[in-house]
Amino acid sequence: MKITPIYQNKIICLPAEAVTERLTSATADELKVLISLIAEPEFDLPSRAAELDLTEKSVLRAIDSWTAAGVLKIEDPESSQAGKTESVEAAPPEQLTLDGTAEKSKKKRVLSRSALPHYSSEELADAVEKTDGAGELIDACQQLLGRIFNTAETSVIVGMLDYLGLKPDYILLLCSHAAAMEKTSVRYVEKMAIDLHDRGIDTYETLEEELKRVEVRSAMETWVRELFGIGRRAFIKKEKGFIDAWANTYRFGKDMVAKAYEVTVSNTQGASMDYTNRVLENWYASGYTTPEEVDAAKAERKEQRSAPEGTSFSTDDFWESALKRSYKPGDGEDGNG
């Protein structure tokens, strides 16, 4: 099959050799940014990000990726971080050679901490040779993920070492976590590493803490899915936030969530995660940590109500009445999706 392009008033020229090699590994955002910048090299970062419906970080990450690949060069790299107007040019032909010849091997890589670089075979071999423990780390990561890495996948591991500045034990823990989740794609590990790094989770200790948080939330999500009869649909962002708070902020066990679920169904005749979250928020604020404490507080309120009128006042009763009045069916996400 042959496709013939139809040219009108404007033509976009792309560096064929370098771009073609990156097509299999480039993301949709990277391709979108590349075409946009080749078409209009003068740009203001916030405006261009808005035009492309991307975050400024995503635009910078794409620019860094193409710059590292030798496709683009930035006239004033420092001003990009300030969001000023930039001019991006396609790199001259001698910088587009990806076999390690001409200027490519001498070109200094322009780096930022928003993306992992792309290495040529020569650059990769040189980086592995000069980075202590890189070869052993790559072998260990291959064993954990159960696959032999190609050049692009090996680049990811090396990039996490000398670009993000992550330690080998951090990378091994990340790969081990991915393997435990049956996510053996190196691209998945790369995305996790960039996201975690951007959130300041860049040491073994902070990663270990974050993964424990994820593990606790994941276990709670599985149980909540069954409790609320959600089925196979994905949790929306708000629901994930609820569950993370129940498991990691309030540190409630399943028994407390089940108790709040009972209250929810009793008061609303439905399975609303939004209502359950309000119940658990109130219990957390009240200092309750077990269903027994909730029952004891309820019994105490019952005694107060039986006392002579005007002798007591229960804030819990006031809150529960207010919650019932404010809640409307459909106000939150129900368990039936």
C-alpha cells in the first residue's frame, strides 16, 4: 500500500532517521509535542501545554526525550524551566546519526529530571562500563522481570541510575514490586520511577514506605469491591481516595469499614461509599478505633437521651441527624456502579 501526502500551505519536515528509530518507543505525548514544535518552534511553555492538552511537565519531558535522542536542540535550555518563550530546532544532520558516528558520540546530553534519556548502542555500552554495578544491576533486573532486555529496556535501567540518580537497591525493589504485580514491562517500571521521583519518593526508605501504603490500599480495595458489590468496574479517583484514607490515614481495619457500611445501609437503604466515608470521617474525628468503641458510644448516647430533658447534649446525635438530612440518594457513588 502506498500513501501520498497532500501538501497545502505548510509542510512539516521531520528528521527521518532519528524519528523512525524512536517510533516504536515514543509515547503519544512525545509524538504530539514533536510535531507541534517542528511546526512552530517558537513557543511559550504554559500556552503550548494548554494547546496540546498536556501538563507543562509532560511537554518538558517530551522535549528532553527528543533532545536526548538528538532530534531537537534548545537555544536557551535554562530559560525553559522558567516558562519563557523558547526556540526549538531540529538538530543538524551530523547530530542525527544514531550509530555513534560524527558528532553524536561527542554531543553533551542536555538533561533535566523530567524524563529518562534515549541512548544509542554506543552510549549505552559506555554508560554501563563507566557506572559501577550497572552490569550486575541489569542482570538482576532481568531475572526479577523474567526477560532479556533489548537496548531500549536496558536504557531505562541505566537512565534510572545516572539520570534520576536512583540507587541500585531502589531499582531492584521497584522491579521486584512490578514483578509481584505481574507487570513485567520495563516501560511500566520506567513510568513508576518517573512518577515516584516527581513526587519526591527517591530513596529506598521512602519507596519502601510508599509500597507498603500501596499494598495496604490494594488489599482494602479488593475487600471493599466485594463488600459494596462493585463488580469488575474500575474505582473512580474519588473512591480510591476514600479507600486510601480508610486504610492509611485513619488506619481502620475491615471491621470498622464493615460497621460503617452497616450504618450506611441502615440509614440510606443503599450502598453509598460517599456516605460510608462521612461516617468513618466522623468516627476518626471522634477518636473511635474499634466497632466496640462505636457501640459503647452509641449506648452512652442512649442513656443520655433517657435522662431528664435538657440535661445532656450529644454531638454524635447532632452529627448523625445532620448527615441523614443532608444525604440524598445518588449523592455519592453507590456500590452498583
